[in-house]
Amino acid sequence: MTATAEKFDLTIDGTAASTPKAPGVPSARSATRPTNTRLSTAIAERRHVPKRSGKADPTAHLTAEDVEALAMELDELRQGVLESRGVEDAAYIRKVIDVQRKIELASRAVLLFAIFPPAWIVGTAGLSVAKILDNMEVGHNILHGQWDWMRDPKIHSTTWEWDSATPAALWKHSHNELHHTWTNVIGKDNDLGYGIMRVDEDQRWTPAYLGQPIYNFLNMCFFQYGIAAYDLEIGKQLAGRGDKEDFKRNGKMVLRKVGRQARKDYLLHPLLSGPSFLHTMAANATANFVRNVWTHSIIMCGHFPAGVETFARASIDGESRGEWYLRQMLGSANISGSKALHIMSGNLSHQIEHHLFPDLPSNRYGEIAPRVQEICERYGLTYTTGPLYKQVASAWGQVISLSLPNPEPGRRRVGIAAQQIGKQVRRKLRNRRPVRTA
Amino acid sequence: MFVLCEQFGARFSRALVRKLAYLIAHSGTMTAVLPLRTTPGSTRSRPSLRTVLRRVAEAVVTPVLPDDYLDLIAPMRAGADLRGRVVSVTPETRDAVTVRIKPGRSWAGHVPGQYIRIGVDVDGVRNWRAYSLTSPVDASDGIISICVKAIPDGKVSNHVVRALQPGTLIHLDQATGDFTLPSPRPARALFVTAGSGVTPVMGMLRNHLDELHDVVVIHSAPTEPDVIFAAELREWAEAGRIRLVERHTDTQGMVGTDALDELVPDWRFRETWACGPTGMLDAFEAAWADAEITDRLHTERFRPVIIAEGEGGTVTFGTQRITVDADGATPILDAGEAAGVLMPSGCRMGICFGCVVPLKEGAVRDLRNGDLTIAAKGDGIRIQTCVSAAAGHCEIDL
């Protein structure tokens, strides 16, 4: 290295490097925690950080050597797919995009005559499928960079935009970066209940969670707007945290996207349909609703069903790649089903494989799933999976059940909730009473 | 106090009324649905019907573009990204082929001697390479052709020579390059070529041989069967249209500059075009410089400077032109940030693709598995800086 280089810290983990803050890009690094430890499989010792609930650590039986070996096995699995990635995979994604566009074109054409009930039904069904394909197998996966390797500028994470209220740029930040890096870490991964729900018993209960079955239902109906609001980090703004300038700029971006999407579905296409104006409008609203319900259900099955683990914040300090892999495997749940289900879910039915290797092409998750399951068994780790109806029911069960506080011996959960509410109300009243000092 | 308030209120409401009146008056030209941009300075000018239709089409198909749908039906239409359909692939020698391509309607034509870049998907990955055009400029069917020689370990050239099928849609750039004949044509011309270096010269000769009256062609290839376009060149020589010096370097050795006096005694008085391996061109440039006639020599280098693939290298960042030395174990993202470069970043472990920027030129190694990515000028391959280390000099576009 030359003299120029010596002035800077160029260590692999960049421990001593100063991180200049790009405008609007929060620095992901703190002085104490070099995030690049995840680039290495090396692990000095296993640390176990207990959670509030006192639930047993499902990885307690693994030694440092075990975790390192596991990381290498998974790296090898990834490498195998990378090496066999080629013409057929490229043809697959092009085919899916082609089919999606043709279904959308055909459905919208049929909906020009939405005034006739059969046309309405066929068109609405087709458009729902097109929107689901666009969001799941096409949009979600391209925005993950799964197809960047093709070097096709038209099918690239940096240029793609999807049929959803949230702009791709915002979603990539909150999903690819935050959720996929901090998966299921309590207090760091906002996907755990989206900041409005409690989906794990280690999340602290507050009375607001009593309404979460209703929030979840509403979020399901308006899911695309829910995601947009989530990506905007509205909650953070309301709490008085977060950058005002960023929020303003991103807010404008979201409004513009929402406007364009709404103008297309609720004004222009209805106008093009002439006498079918209202019918087309209703059809488009229905298709958006169907897409919302479907995507919400699939995504709920990814991390909310029973059997999925969460992790204490302190447990990820200096995490190695192997430990990160462990967290992804235990923190995700699959959905078993037909090929059609896998495609319509954007292969998020292979959530465990997707979380281990978010940048592998989605069409390859199915073939590595049995090997991931075998690795899980060999290392004594739970591989959570089940058919769609069971997983959806399980996730809803968690949302409903966890709307009440955790049970305590000898007390009913409703009782605990009532007591907590009482406490809060009394505190509020006390604070409102004027304080007399003289 | 009250008076002040009232005055303020009155002024405020007057302003409001004025604003409303303005809005109503201008509502005829304002479209709330489709905000139409007009040129600055002429707020009254109406956008053309074409522009309006395009905006409407864009709004109807958002978030994709009308082009995305049109590409499904007519990928070669005018206005589309330039593409071409392979018409035929015919062998010239055992390792060289002529590829005939029907270009899309955006094709702007070429000058003989120029080259095009073609983007071919090899194993699903798009790769761009430059090849000289060999076709007549005024072909009635509008078909263009290039000649591709398979080079050892050449990813694209081997694919084109051995696997490219007629009917394949490939991507094209417009023709470019100044390795062309001047106007008026030179009285005496010399062409020195080696291997596939004959291709741009063939482009010139096929188009302009009638306009050239004194032509010498020195063409080298390893053996007799390796001579590209041998039949056509010999035919011209027999007809007395060119003087051909054909060299088979495996047995006869390379044509050095010292042989020039013997082969072409008047080489100093000829306008010369040379295309071939770097070593040959360097020697020629030196000889012409010695003779102080560099303006009479035109060269075309086929292969760009080979990018050294090693451990680490200097990395230059975008418009800020900040250069750092980075070793082979340091992510380019860390190296850049340490030097104060503002870079996009995200997970720092290779999963989120938030740090992706184009590598304009250079070589990088994936820190996770050692995979090498090499970008030549114009490629702009997008790389993840958080898991890529320099493997030679790199130019990062920011």
C-alpha cells in the first residue's frame, strides 16, 4: 500500500473508517459494531443473549465450529446455484414478464366492456392475477437484485418499478436493507408487526395492541397503502424521530406514485371504457383488493406463524455469517403447495431459502429447499412449513392471541390487560390534575 | 390592533380572489389530469398532439412504459432501442464467421471501416463487444455484416462462432470510429492487416475499391486456411485491382517494419491503414514516427488495453475523481468511504443491492467467492461495492 492508503483505515471490517453520511442515507455503521463481520464465517465463541420471555435459545446446542461448518455448507449451496445459473433462468424471468404483460393487456382490453358481467368477471380475475404476478414473482424478485446478473438494463434492480403504491426506491431500502439484514431482531426489524402489531410474545404489550386484529384486517384490505406508509416510516415521524427533510422528499415521491397509480386505475382506464366507466373502476378496485389480500396473506406467512423465532437486540453484536444464516432459517416460515402457489407467491412460499439467499433467482429456491431442510434437520434446527390455510390461520391466531398480554401464573390475560389499562388511565388523570404547590 | 387585522384580512382575501380568478380563467389550458410541460418562455404554446398522445399512453400504462409493451410486438421498430435480428452465420475459416444482421429501423447507417458494438446474451448474461462492419453501405435489403474470429477463451467470440443461431435478437449500438477513408480518396493506399484485422479494411475495399487506383494489401494469418476473405482478396489481386501480399506467419514469420522497404518500397508516400495485434501496431507507429509521417498512418486497435487482474489496485471514484489504493481484501465501499467519497450503501453484506454502482472500467473480485468481474470501457457493469474488492485499476461511476 502507498502513503495515500495509509492515511485511511482500510481494514476488512472498516472498524476505524469514518463513514461520511450521504444525503438522506443514514449511516448503517456505528463505531462499536462493524457490520462487515457478516462477511466472514469466522466465529470466536458462541454467545447466548436471553430474551425477556426466558424462552430457550433454539441454537444453544451448536458450538462455534458447528455454526462455522453450517455457514460453509450454505455458502457452497449458494455457489452451486451461482455456477449453474444461465440461459434457462434468464428465459424463465423473461417468460414470466412476458406472460404478466400479456395477461394485463388482455384483461384491461376485456374490461373496456366491463358493463357486460362475463367480461367484468374474466377481466377482473385476469387483472388480479396480473397484478399479483407483477408484485410477487416479477417485482419483488427483480427489486431484490435476483436478476441483476443478466446485465439487462431493463430487468434490473436499479431501474425496475412496480404496480404498487410504494415507490421501488423506498421499498428497497426498508425491505432489502432493513428487514433482510435485521430479520426478526426485536426493536430493529419493523416487519415484526409493521410497528402496529405485536406478533411475538417478546414484544412488550401495550393497550393499543388490543385493536390489532382490526388493524391487521384493515391493513390487509389496503395493503399497498400500508406498505407505502410503512416505507415512509410514518410511525417514526409521528413519534418525533426521523429526518424531516427525508420525510418531505419521500412523501412527495409516494404521493406522486399513489396519484399515478390511482389515475390509471380509477380515471383513465374507466374513461377509455366509455359507458363501462363505473364497471371498469369497480373491476380495478376489486383487482387491487384481491392483490392486497393475497400479498398480505403470503407475507404474513413469512414471519408471523407459530414456530418462528425472534432474537434479542444484543444477540447480534458482531454476528458472523453463520449466525446471520441461523437467524434467517429460524426466523422464517415456508408454505407448502403446488407450483402455481409458488409462482403466485413470488416463491415467498420458500421464505426460508429466500431469506438465506435473497439474491438467488426465485425459480431456483424450490430445488434447494430439500437440501436446506436436510441441513436444518442435521443441525437440529426447526424448519417451519405448512400448507397455506394452516399458515394463514396460524399467523392470524398469533395476531389475535398476542393482542392480549402474555399469560402469568394464576391470572387471566384479560385481567392483566384490564389492570394495565387501569394503571395507564390513572396515570393520565394524575398528570392532568393541576399541581398546587402553595 | 383590530384595524390592522382587518386590513390584513382584506388584503389576504383580495389576493385569494385574484388567485381563484386566475385559476378559473386558465382552467381551459390547464389539465389537472395530465400536467403537460410546456417550453419555458412560451407558457401559452400547446404541446403537439403527438406529445399529448404519448403522455396519455404513459399515464395509461404506468408504472411501465409504452415501449415495454411495444417491445413485445415490434422490438425492431423505429424509436426503439437499437436491436438487430441475426439473418445468417456463415463460416469464413475454421474459427471465423460472417454474421449478417438485419438492424432495427433506428439504424442510422455507417461509413466503411467503422465498427459497431453488439450486445449478445451468453449463458444468460449480456456481453458487449465491438466488431468492424464488412458490409456494403447501400445494400438494398438493409442487412449489415460483421466478421467474428473466435479468440482463445473469448466468451463472446466463441459463442458467436459456435452457438449463435439465425433468428436471434441481439442488441446493437450505432456505428462509430474514424478508421475510414478520407474524401477525396488517397492516390496511393497501403493496408496492413493481420488476422481478423482485415475486417475494417474489407469494409472499405468492398465499398470503395472502384474509387481507389493504387492499392497494396499486406495481409497476415498463421496458416493458409486461416486467411479470412482469402478468395475475395485473391480474386481482386488476379483482376489487378489490388496488389496482395499474403503472409502465413507460422512459416514465413511476421511482417516487420524492416520488411516494408522490400515489400512496398514507396510506403512512405502512401496513406496507410493498419489493423492487427498491439505489437504490430506499436512497431508500425514507431516506424512512421521515425519517418516523421505519422499523419499518413491510421491504426485501429481491436483489443482494448488488457486490464490487469491481480490483488487490489487503484480505484477512481466518479466525478469527484478521488483515487485511493485499495488492497484485495477491502470492499470498494469501505475504501471509498474512508477517502471521503459519498457512496450509496446498505446492508454491507451483499444482500440488499443498495450500494450498486456502475464499474466503468476495471476488474473487481467478489469477496464472498472470489468471482472476477471485468468491465471494458463502455460496459458500465453494475457491481455491489460492499462485497467487491479491486482486482486491478477500477473506475467507479457515481
